[in-house]
Amino acid sequence: MKVKKSVVFAAALACGILLAVPLGAAAASNYRMAENGPATREESARLNRTFLYLNIEYNDRAPHEQLSLDTAGDSVVSWRSADPSIVTVSPDGVVTACAEGITNVYADTASGTTLSCAVTVTNNIGRVSLSESRLYLEDMGSKAALTASVAVENPAAVPITWRSSNPAVASVDVNGTVTAVSEGEATITASTPEGRNATCKVYTGAVAVQKQQSGGAFRNLFQ
């Protein structure tokens, strides 16, 4: 039995109309008709920041950042912190760090939307850093000096304990002077009484030569 082309076309057209109606209605819901102009797309509410990083320093023990609504036509009714022991948030959206950790800050809007910002707080008070992260000592008996810096108001008053993971390869004295003893590699660690520490990798002898050559070849790939 032959089906006329006009019948098939009419059926296809009807299906197309049925499918198009809900799609058009859904798309139209995201638009608002201007009073004397074309339709404009509604902006969904959002904050000016979705991620926030705050660093507590010895000279800035309560770092803070301002959060605000980044869209027009809505307003924030209330702000709240998921963990006030990590960060607090003021009624006008100022987020202040209290302690190290990760949490969220929420904004409840007049339109009924709840927005969030993920906040990470790090505490750098007492952080230890070294003058070098790697040392290459090719000759046995050769020396290099390491200097430790502590992020406190008076870093010179903080005692530093030095130790080597492999004194048979590289030794370190109480002042941070590293000496190559035999071929190989070792890690030098500088620690404070509070348990903060920093490390430096030491390569000696032929290992030092090899590491420098391989590192230079790697850097040349990007030059």
C-alpha cells in the first residue's frame, strides 16, 4: 500500500510542532520582555567570588575579603558561615579568617536562592623557608650554606634544628652548613620547636653532575 508524500509530510510537521512547543516554552522562561524593547535574558544570581583563599600571617592575623552579589535585580537577605571557627561573615558579606581549614560561606537572597563560596584558610605564622631548595655538590668535602627564615615578628629569636636524612652522603652542622661526604643524595631539614620545617634536597658527586645535566636538558625543551 502506497502512502502519499503529502500525508507523511503533514505527520512530520505535526510532530515537529508538538516537539517545538515545550522547547520554546522552556527557552522563553529564561527571558523577560522589556517594556519598550526586545526580550532580554534573565541573569541568574551569583556572587562576585565562588572560591576564596585567605592567608593568616604574623603581621595580618585576621585577613578578610568582601563578598557581594554580582547581579542586579536581587539582594542578599542574610550571610552565614558553615564553620565560624574557620571564618566568620559579617551582615554585609565581609569574610574574616579565624583558623586554618576549609569551609563554605552562604548567601540567602531575596529571590529565594542560596549562593555559596568555598573558602580555604592557611596559617603561615611560623612557616619556615630555606635559602635553597636544591644543592649540587660535585666535589667531596665541598660545602654550601643554608639559611632558614621563620615567618614570625622576631625570626632571629627562633632556634633552628638542622638534620640530614643521610649523614654518610651529606652532613649539616648547627649553623646550616652542608658538607658533601660521599656520592649520593640526601635531604636536609630545618625545624623549629613548634614543629614547622622546610627541606632542601642535596646531590653529591656524580649524582650532582647527572641531576644538573638532566635538569638542563629538560629546561632546554621549553626555550
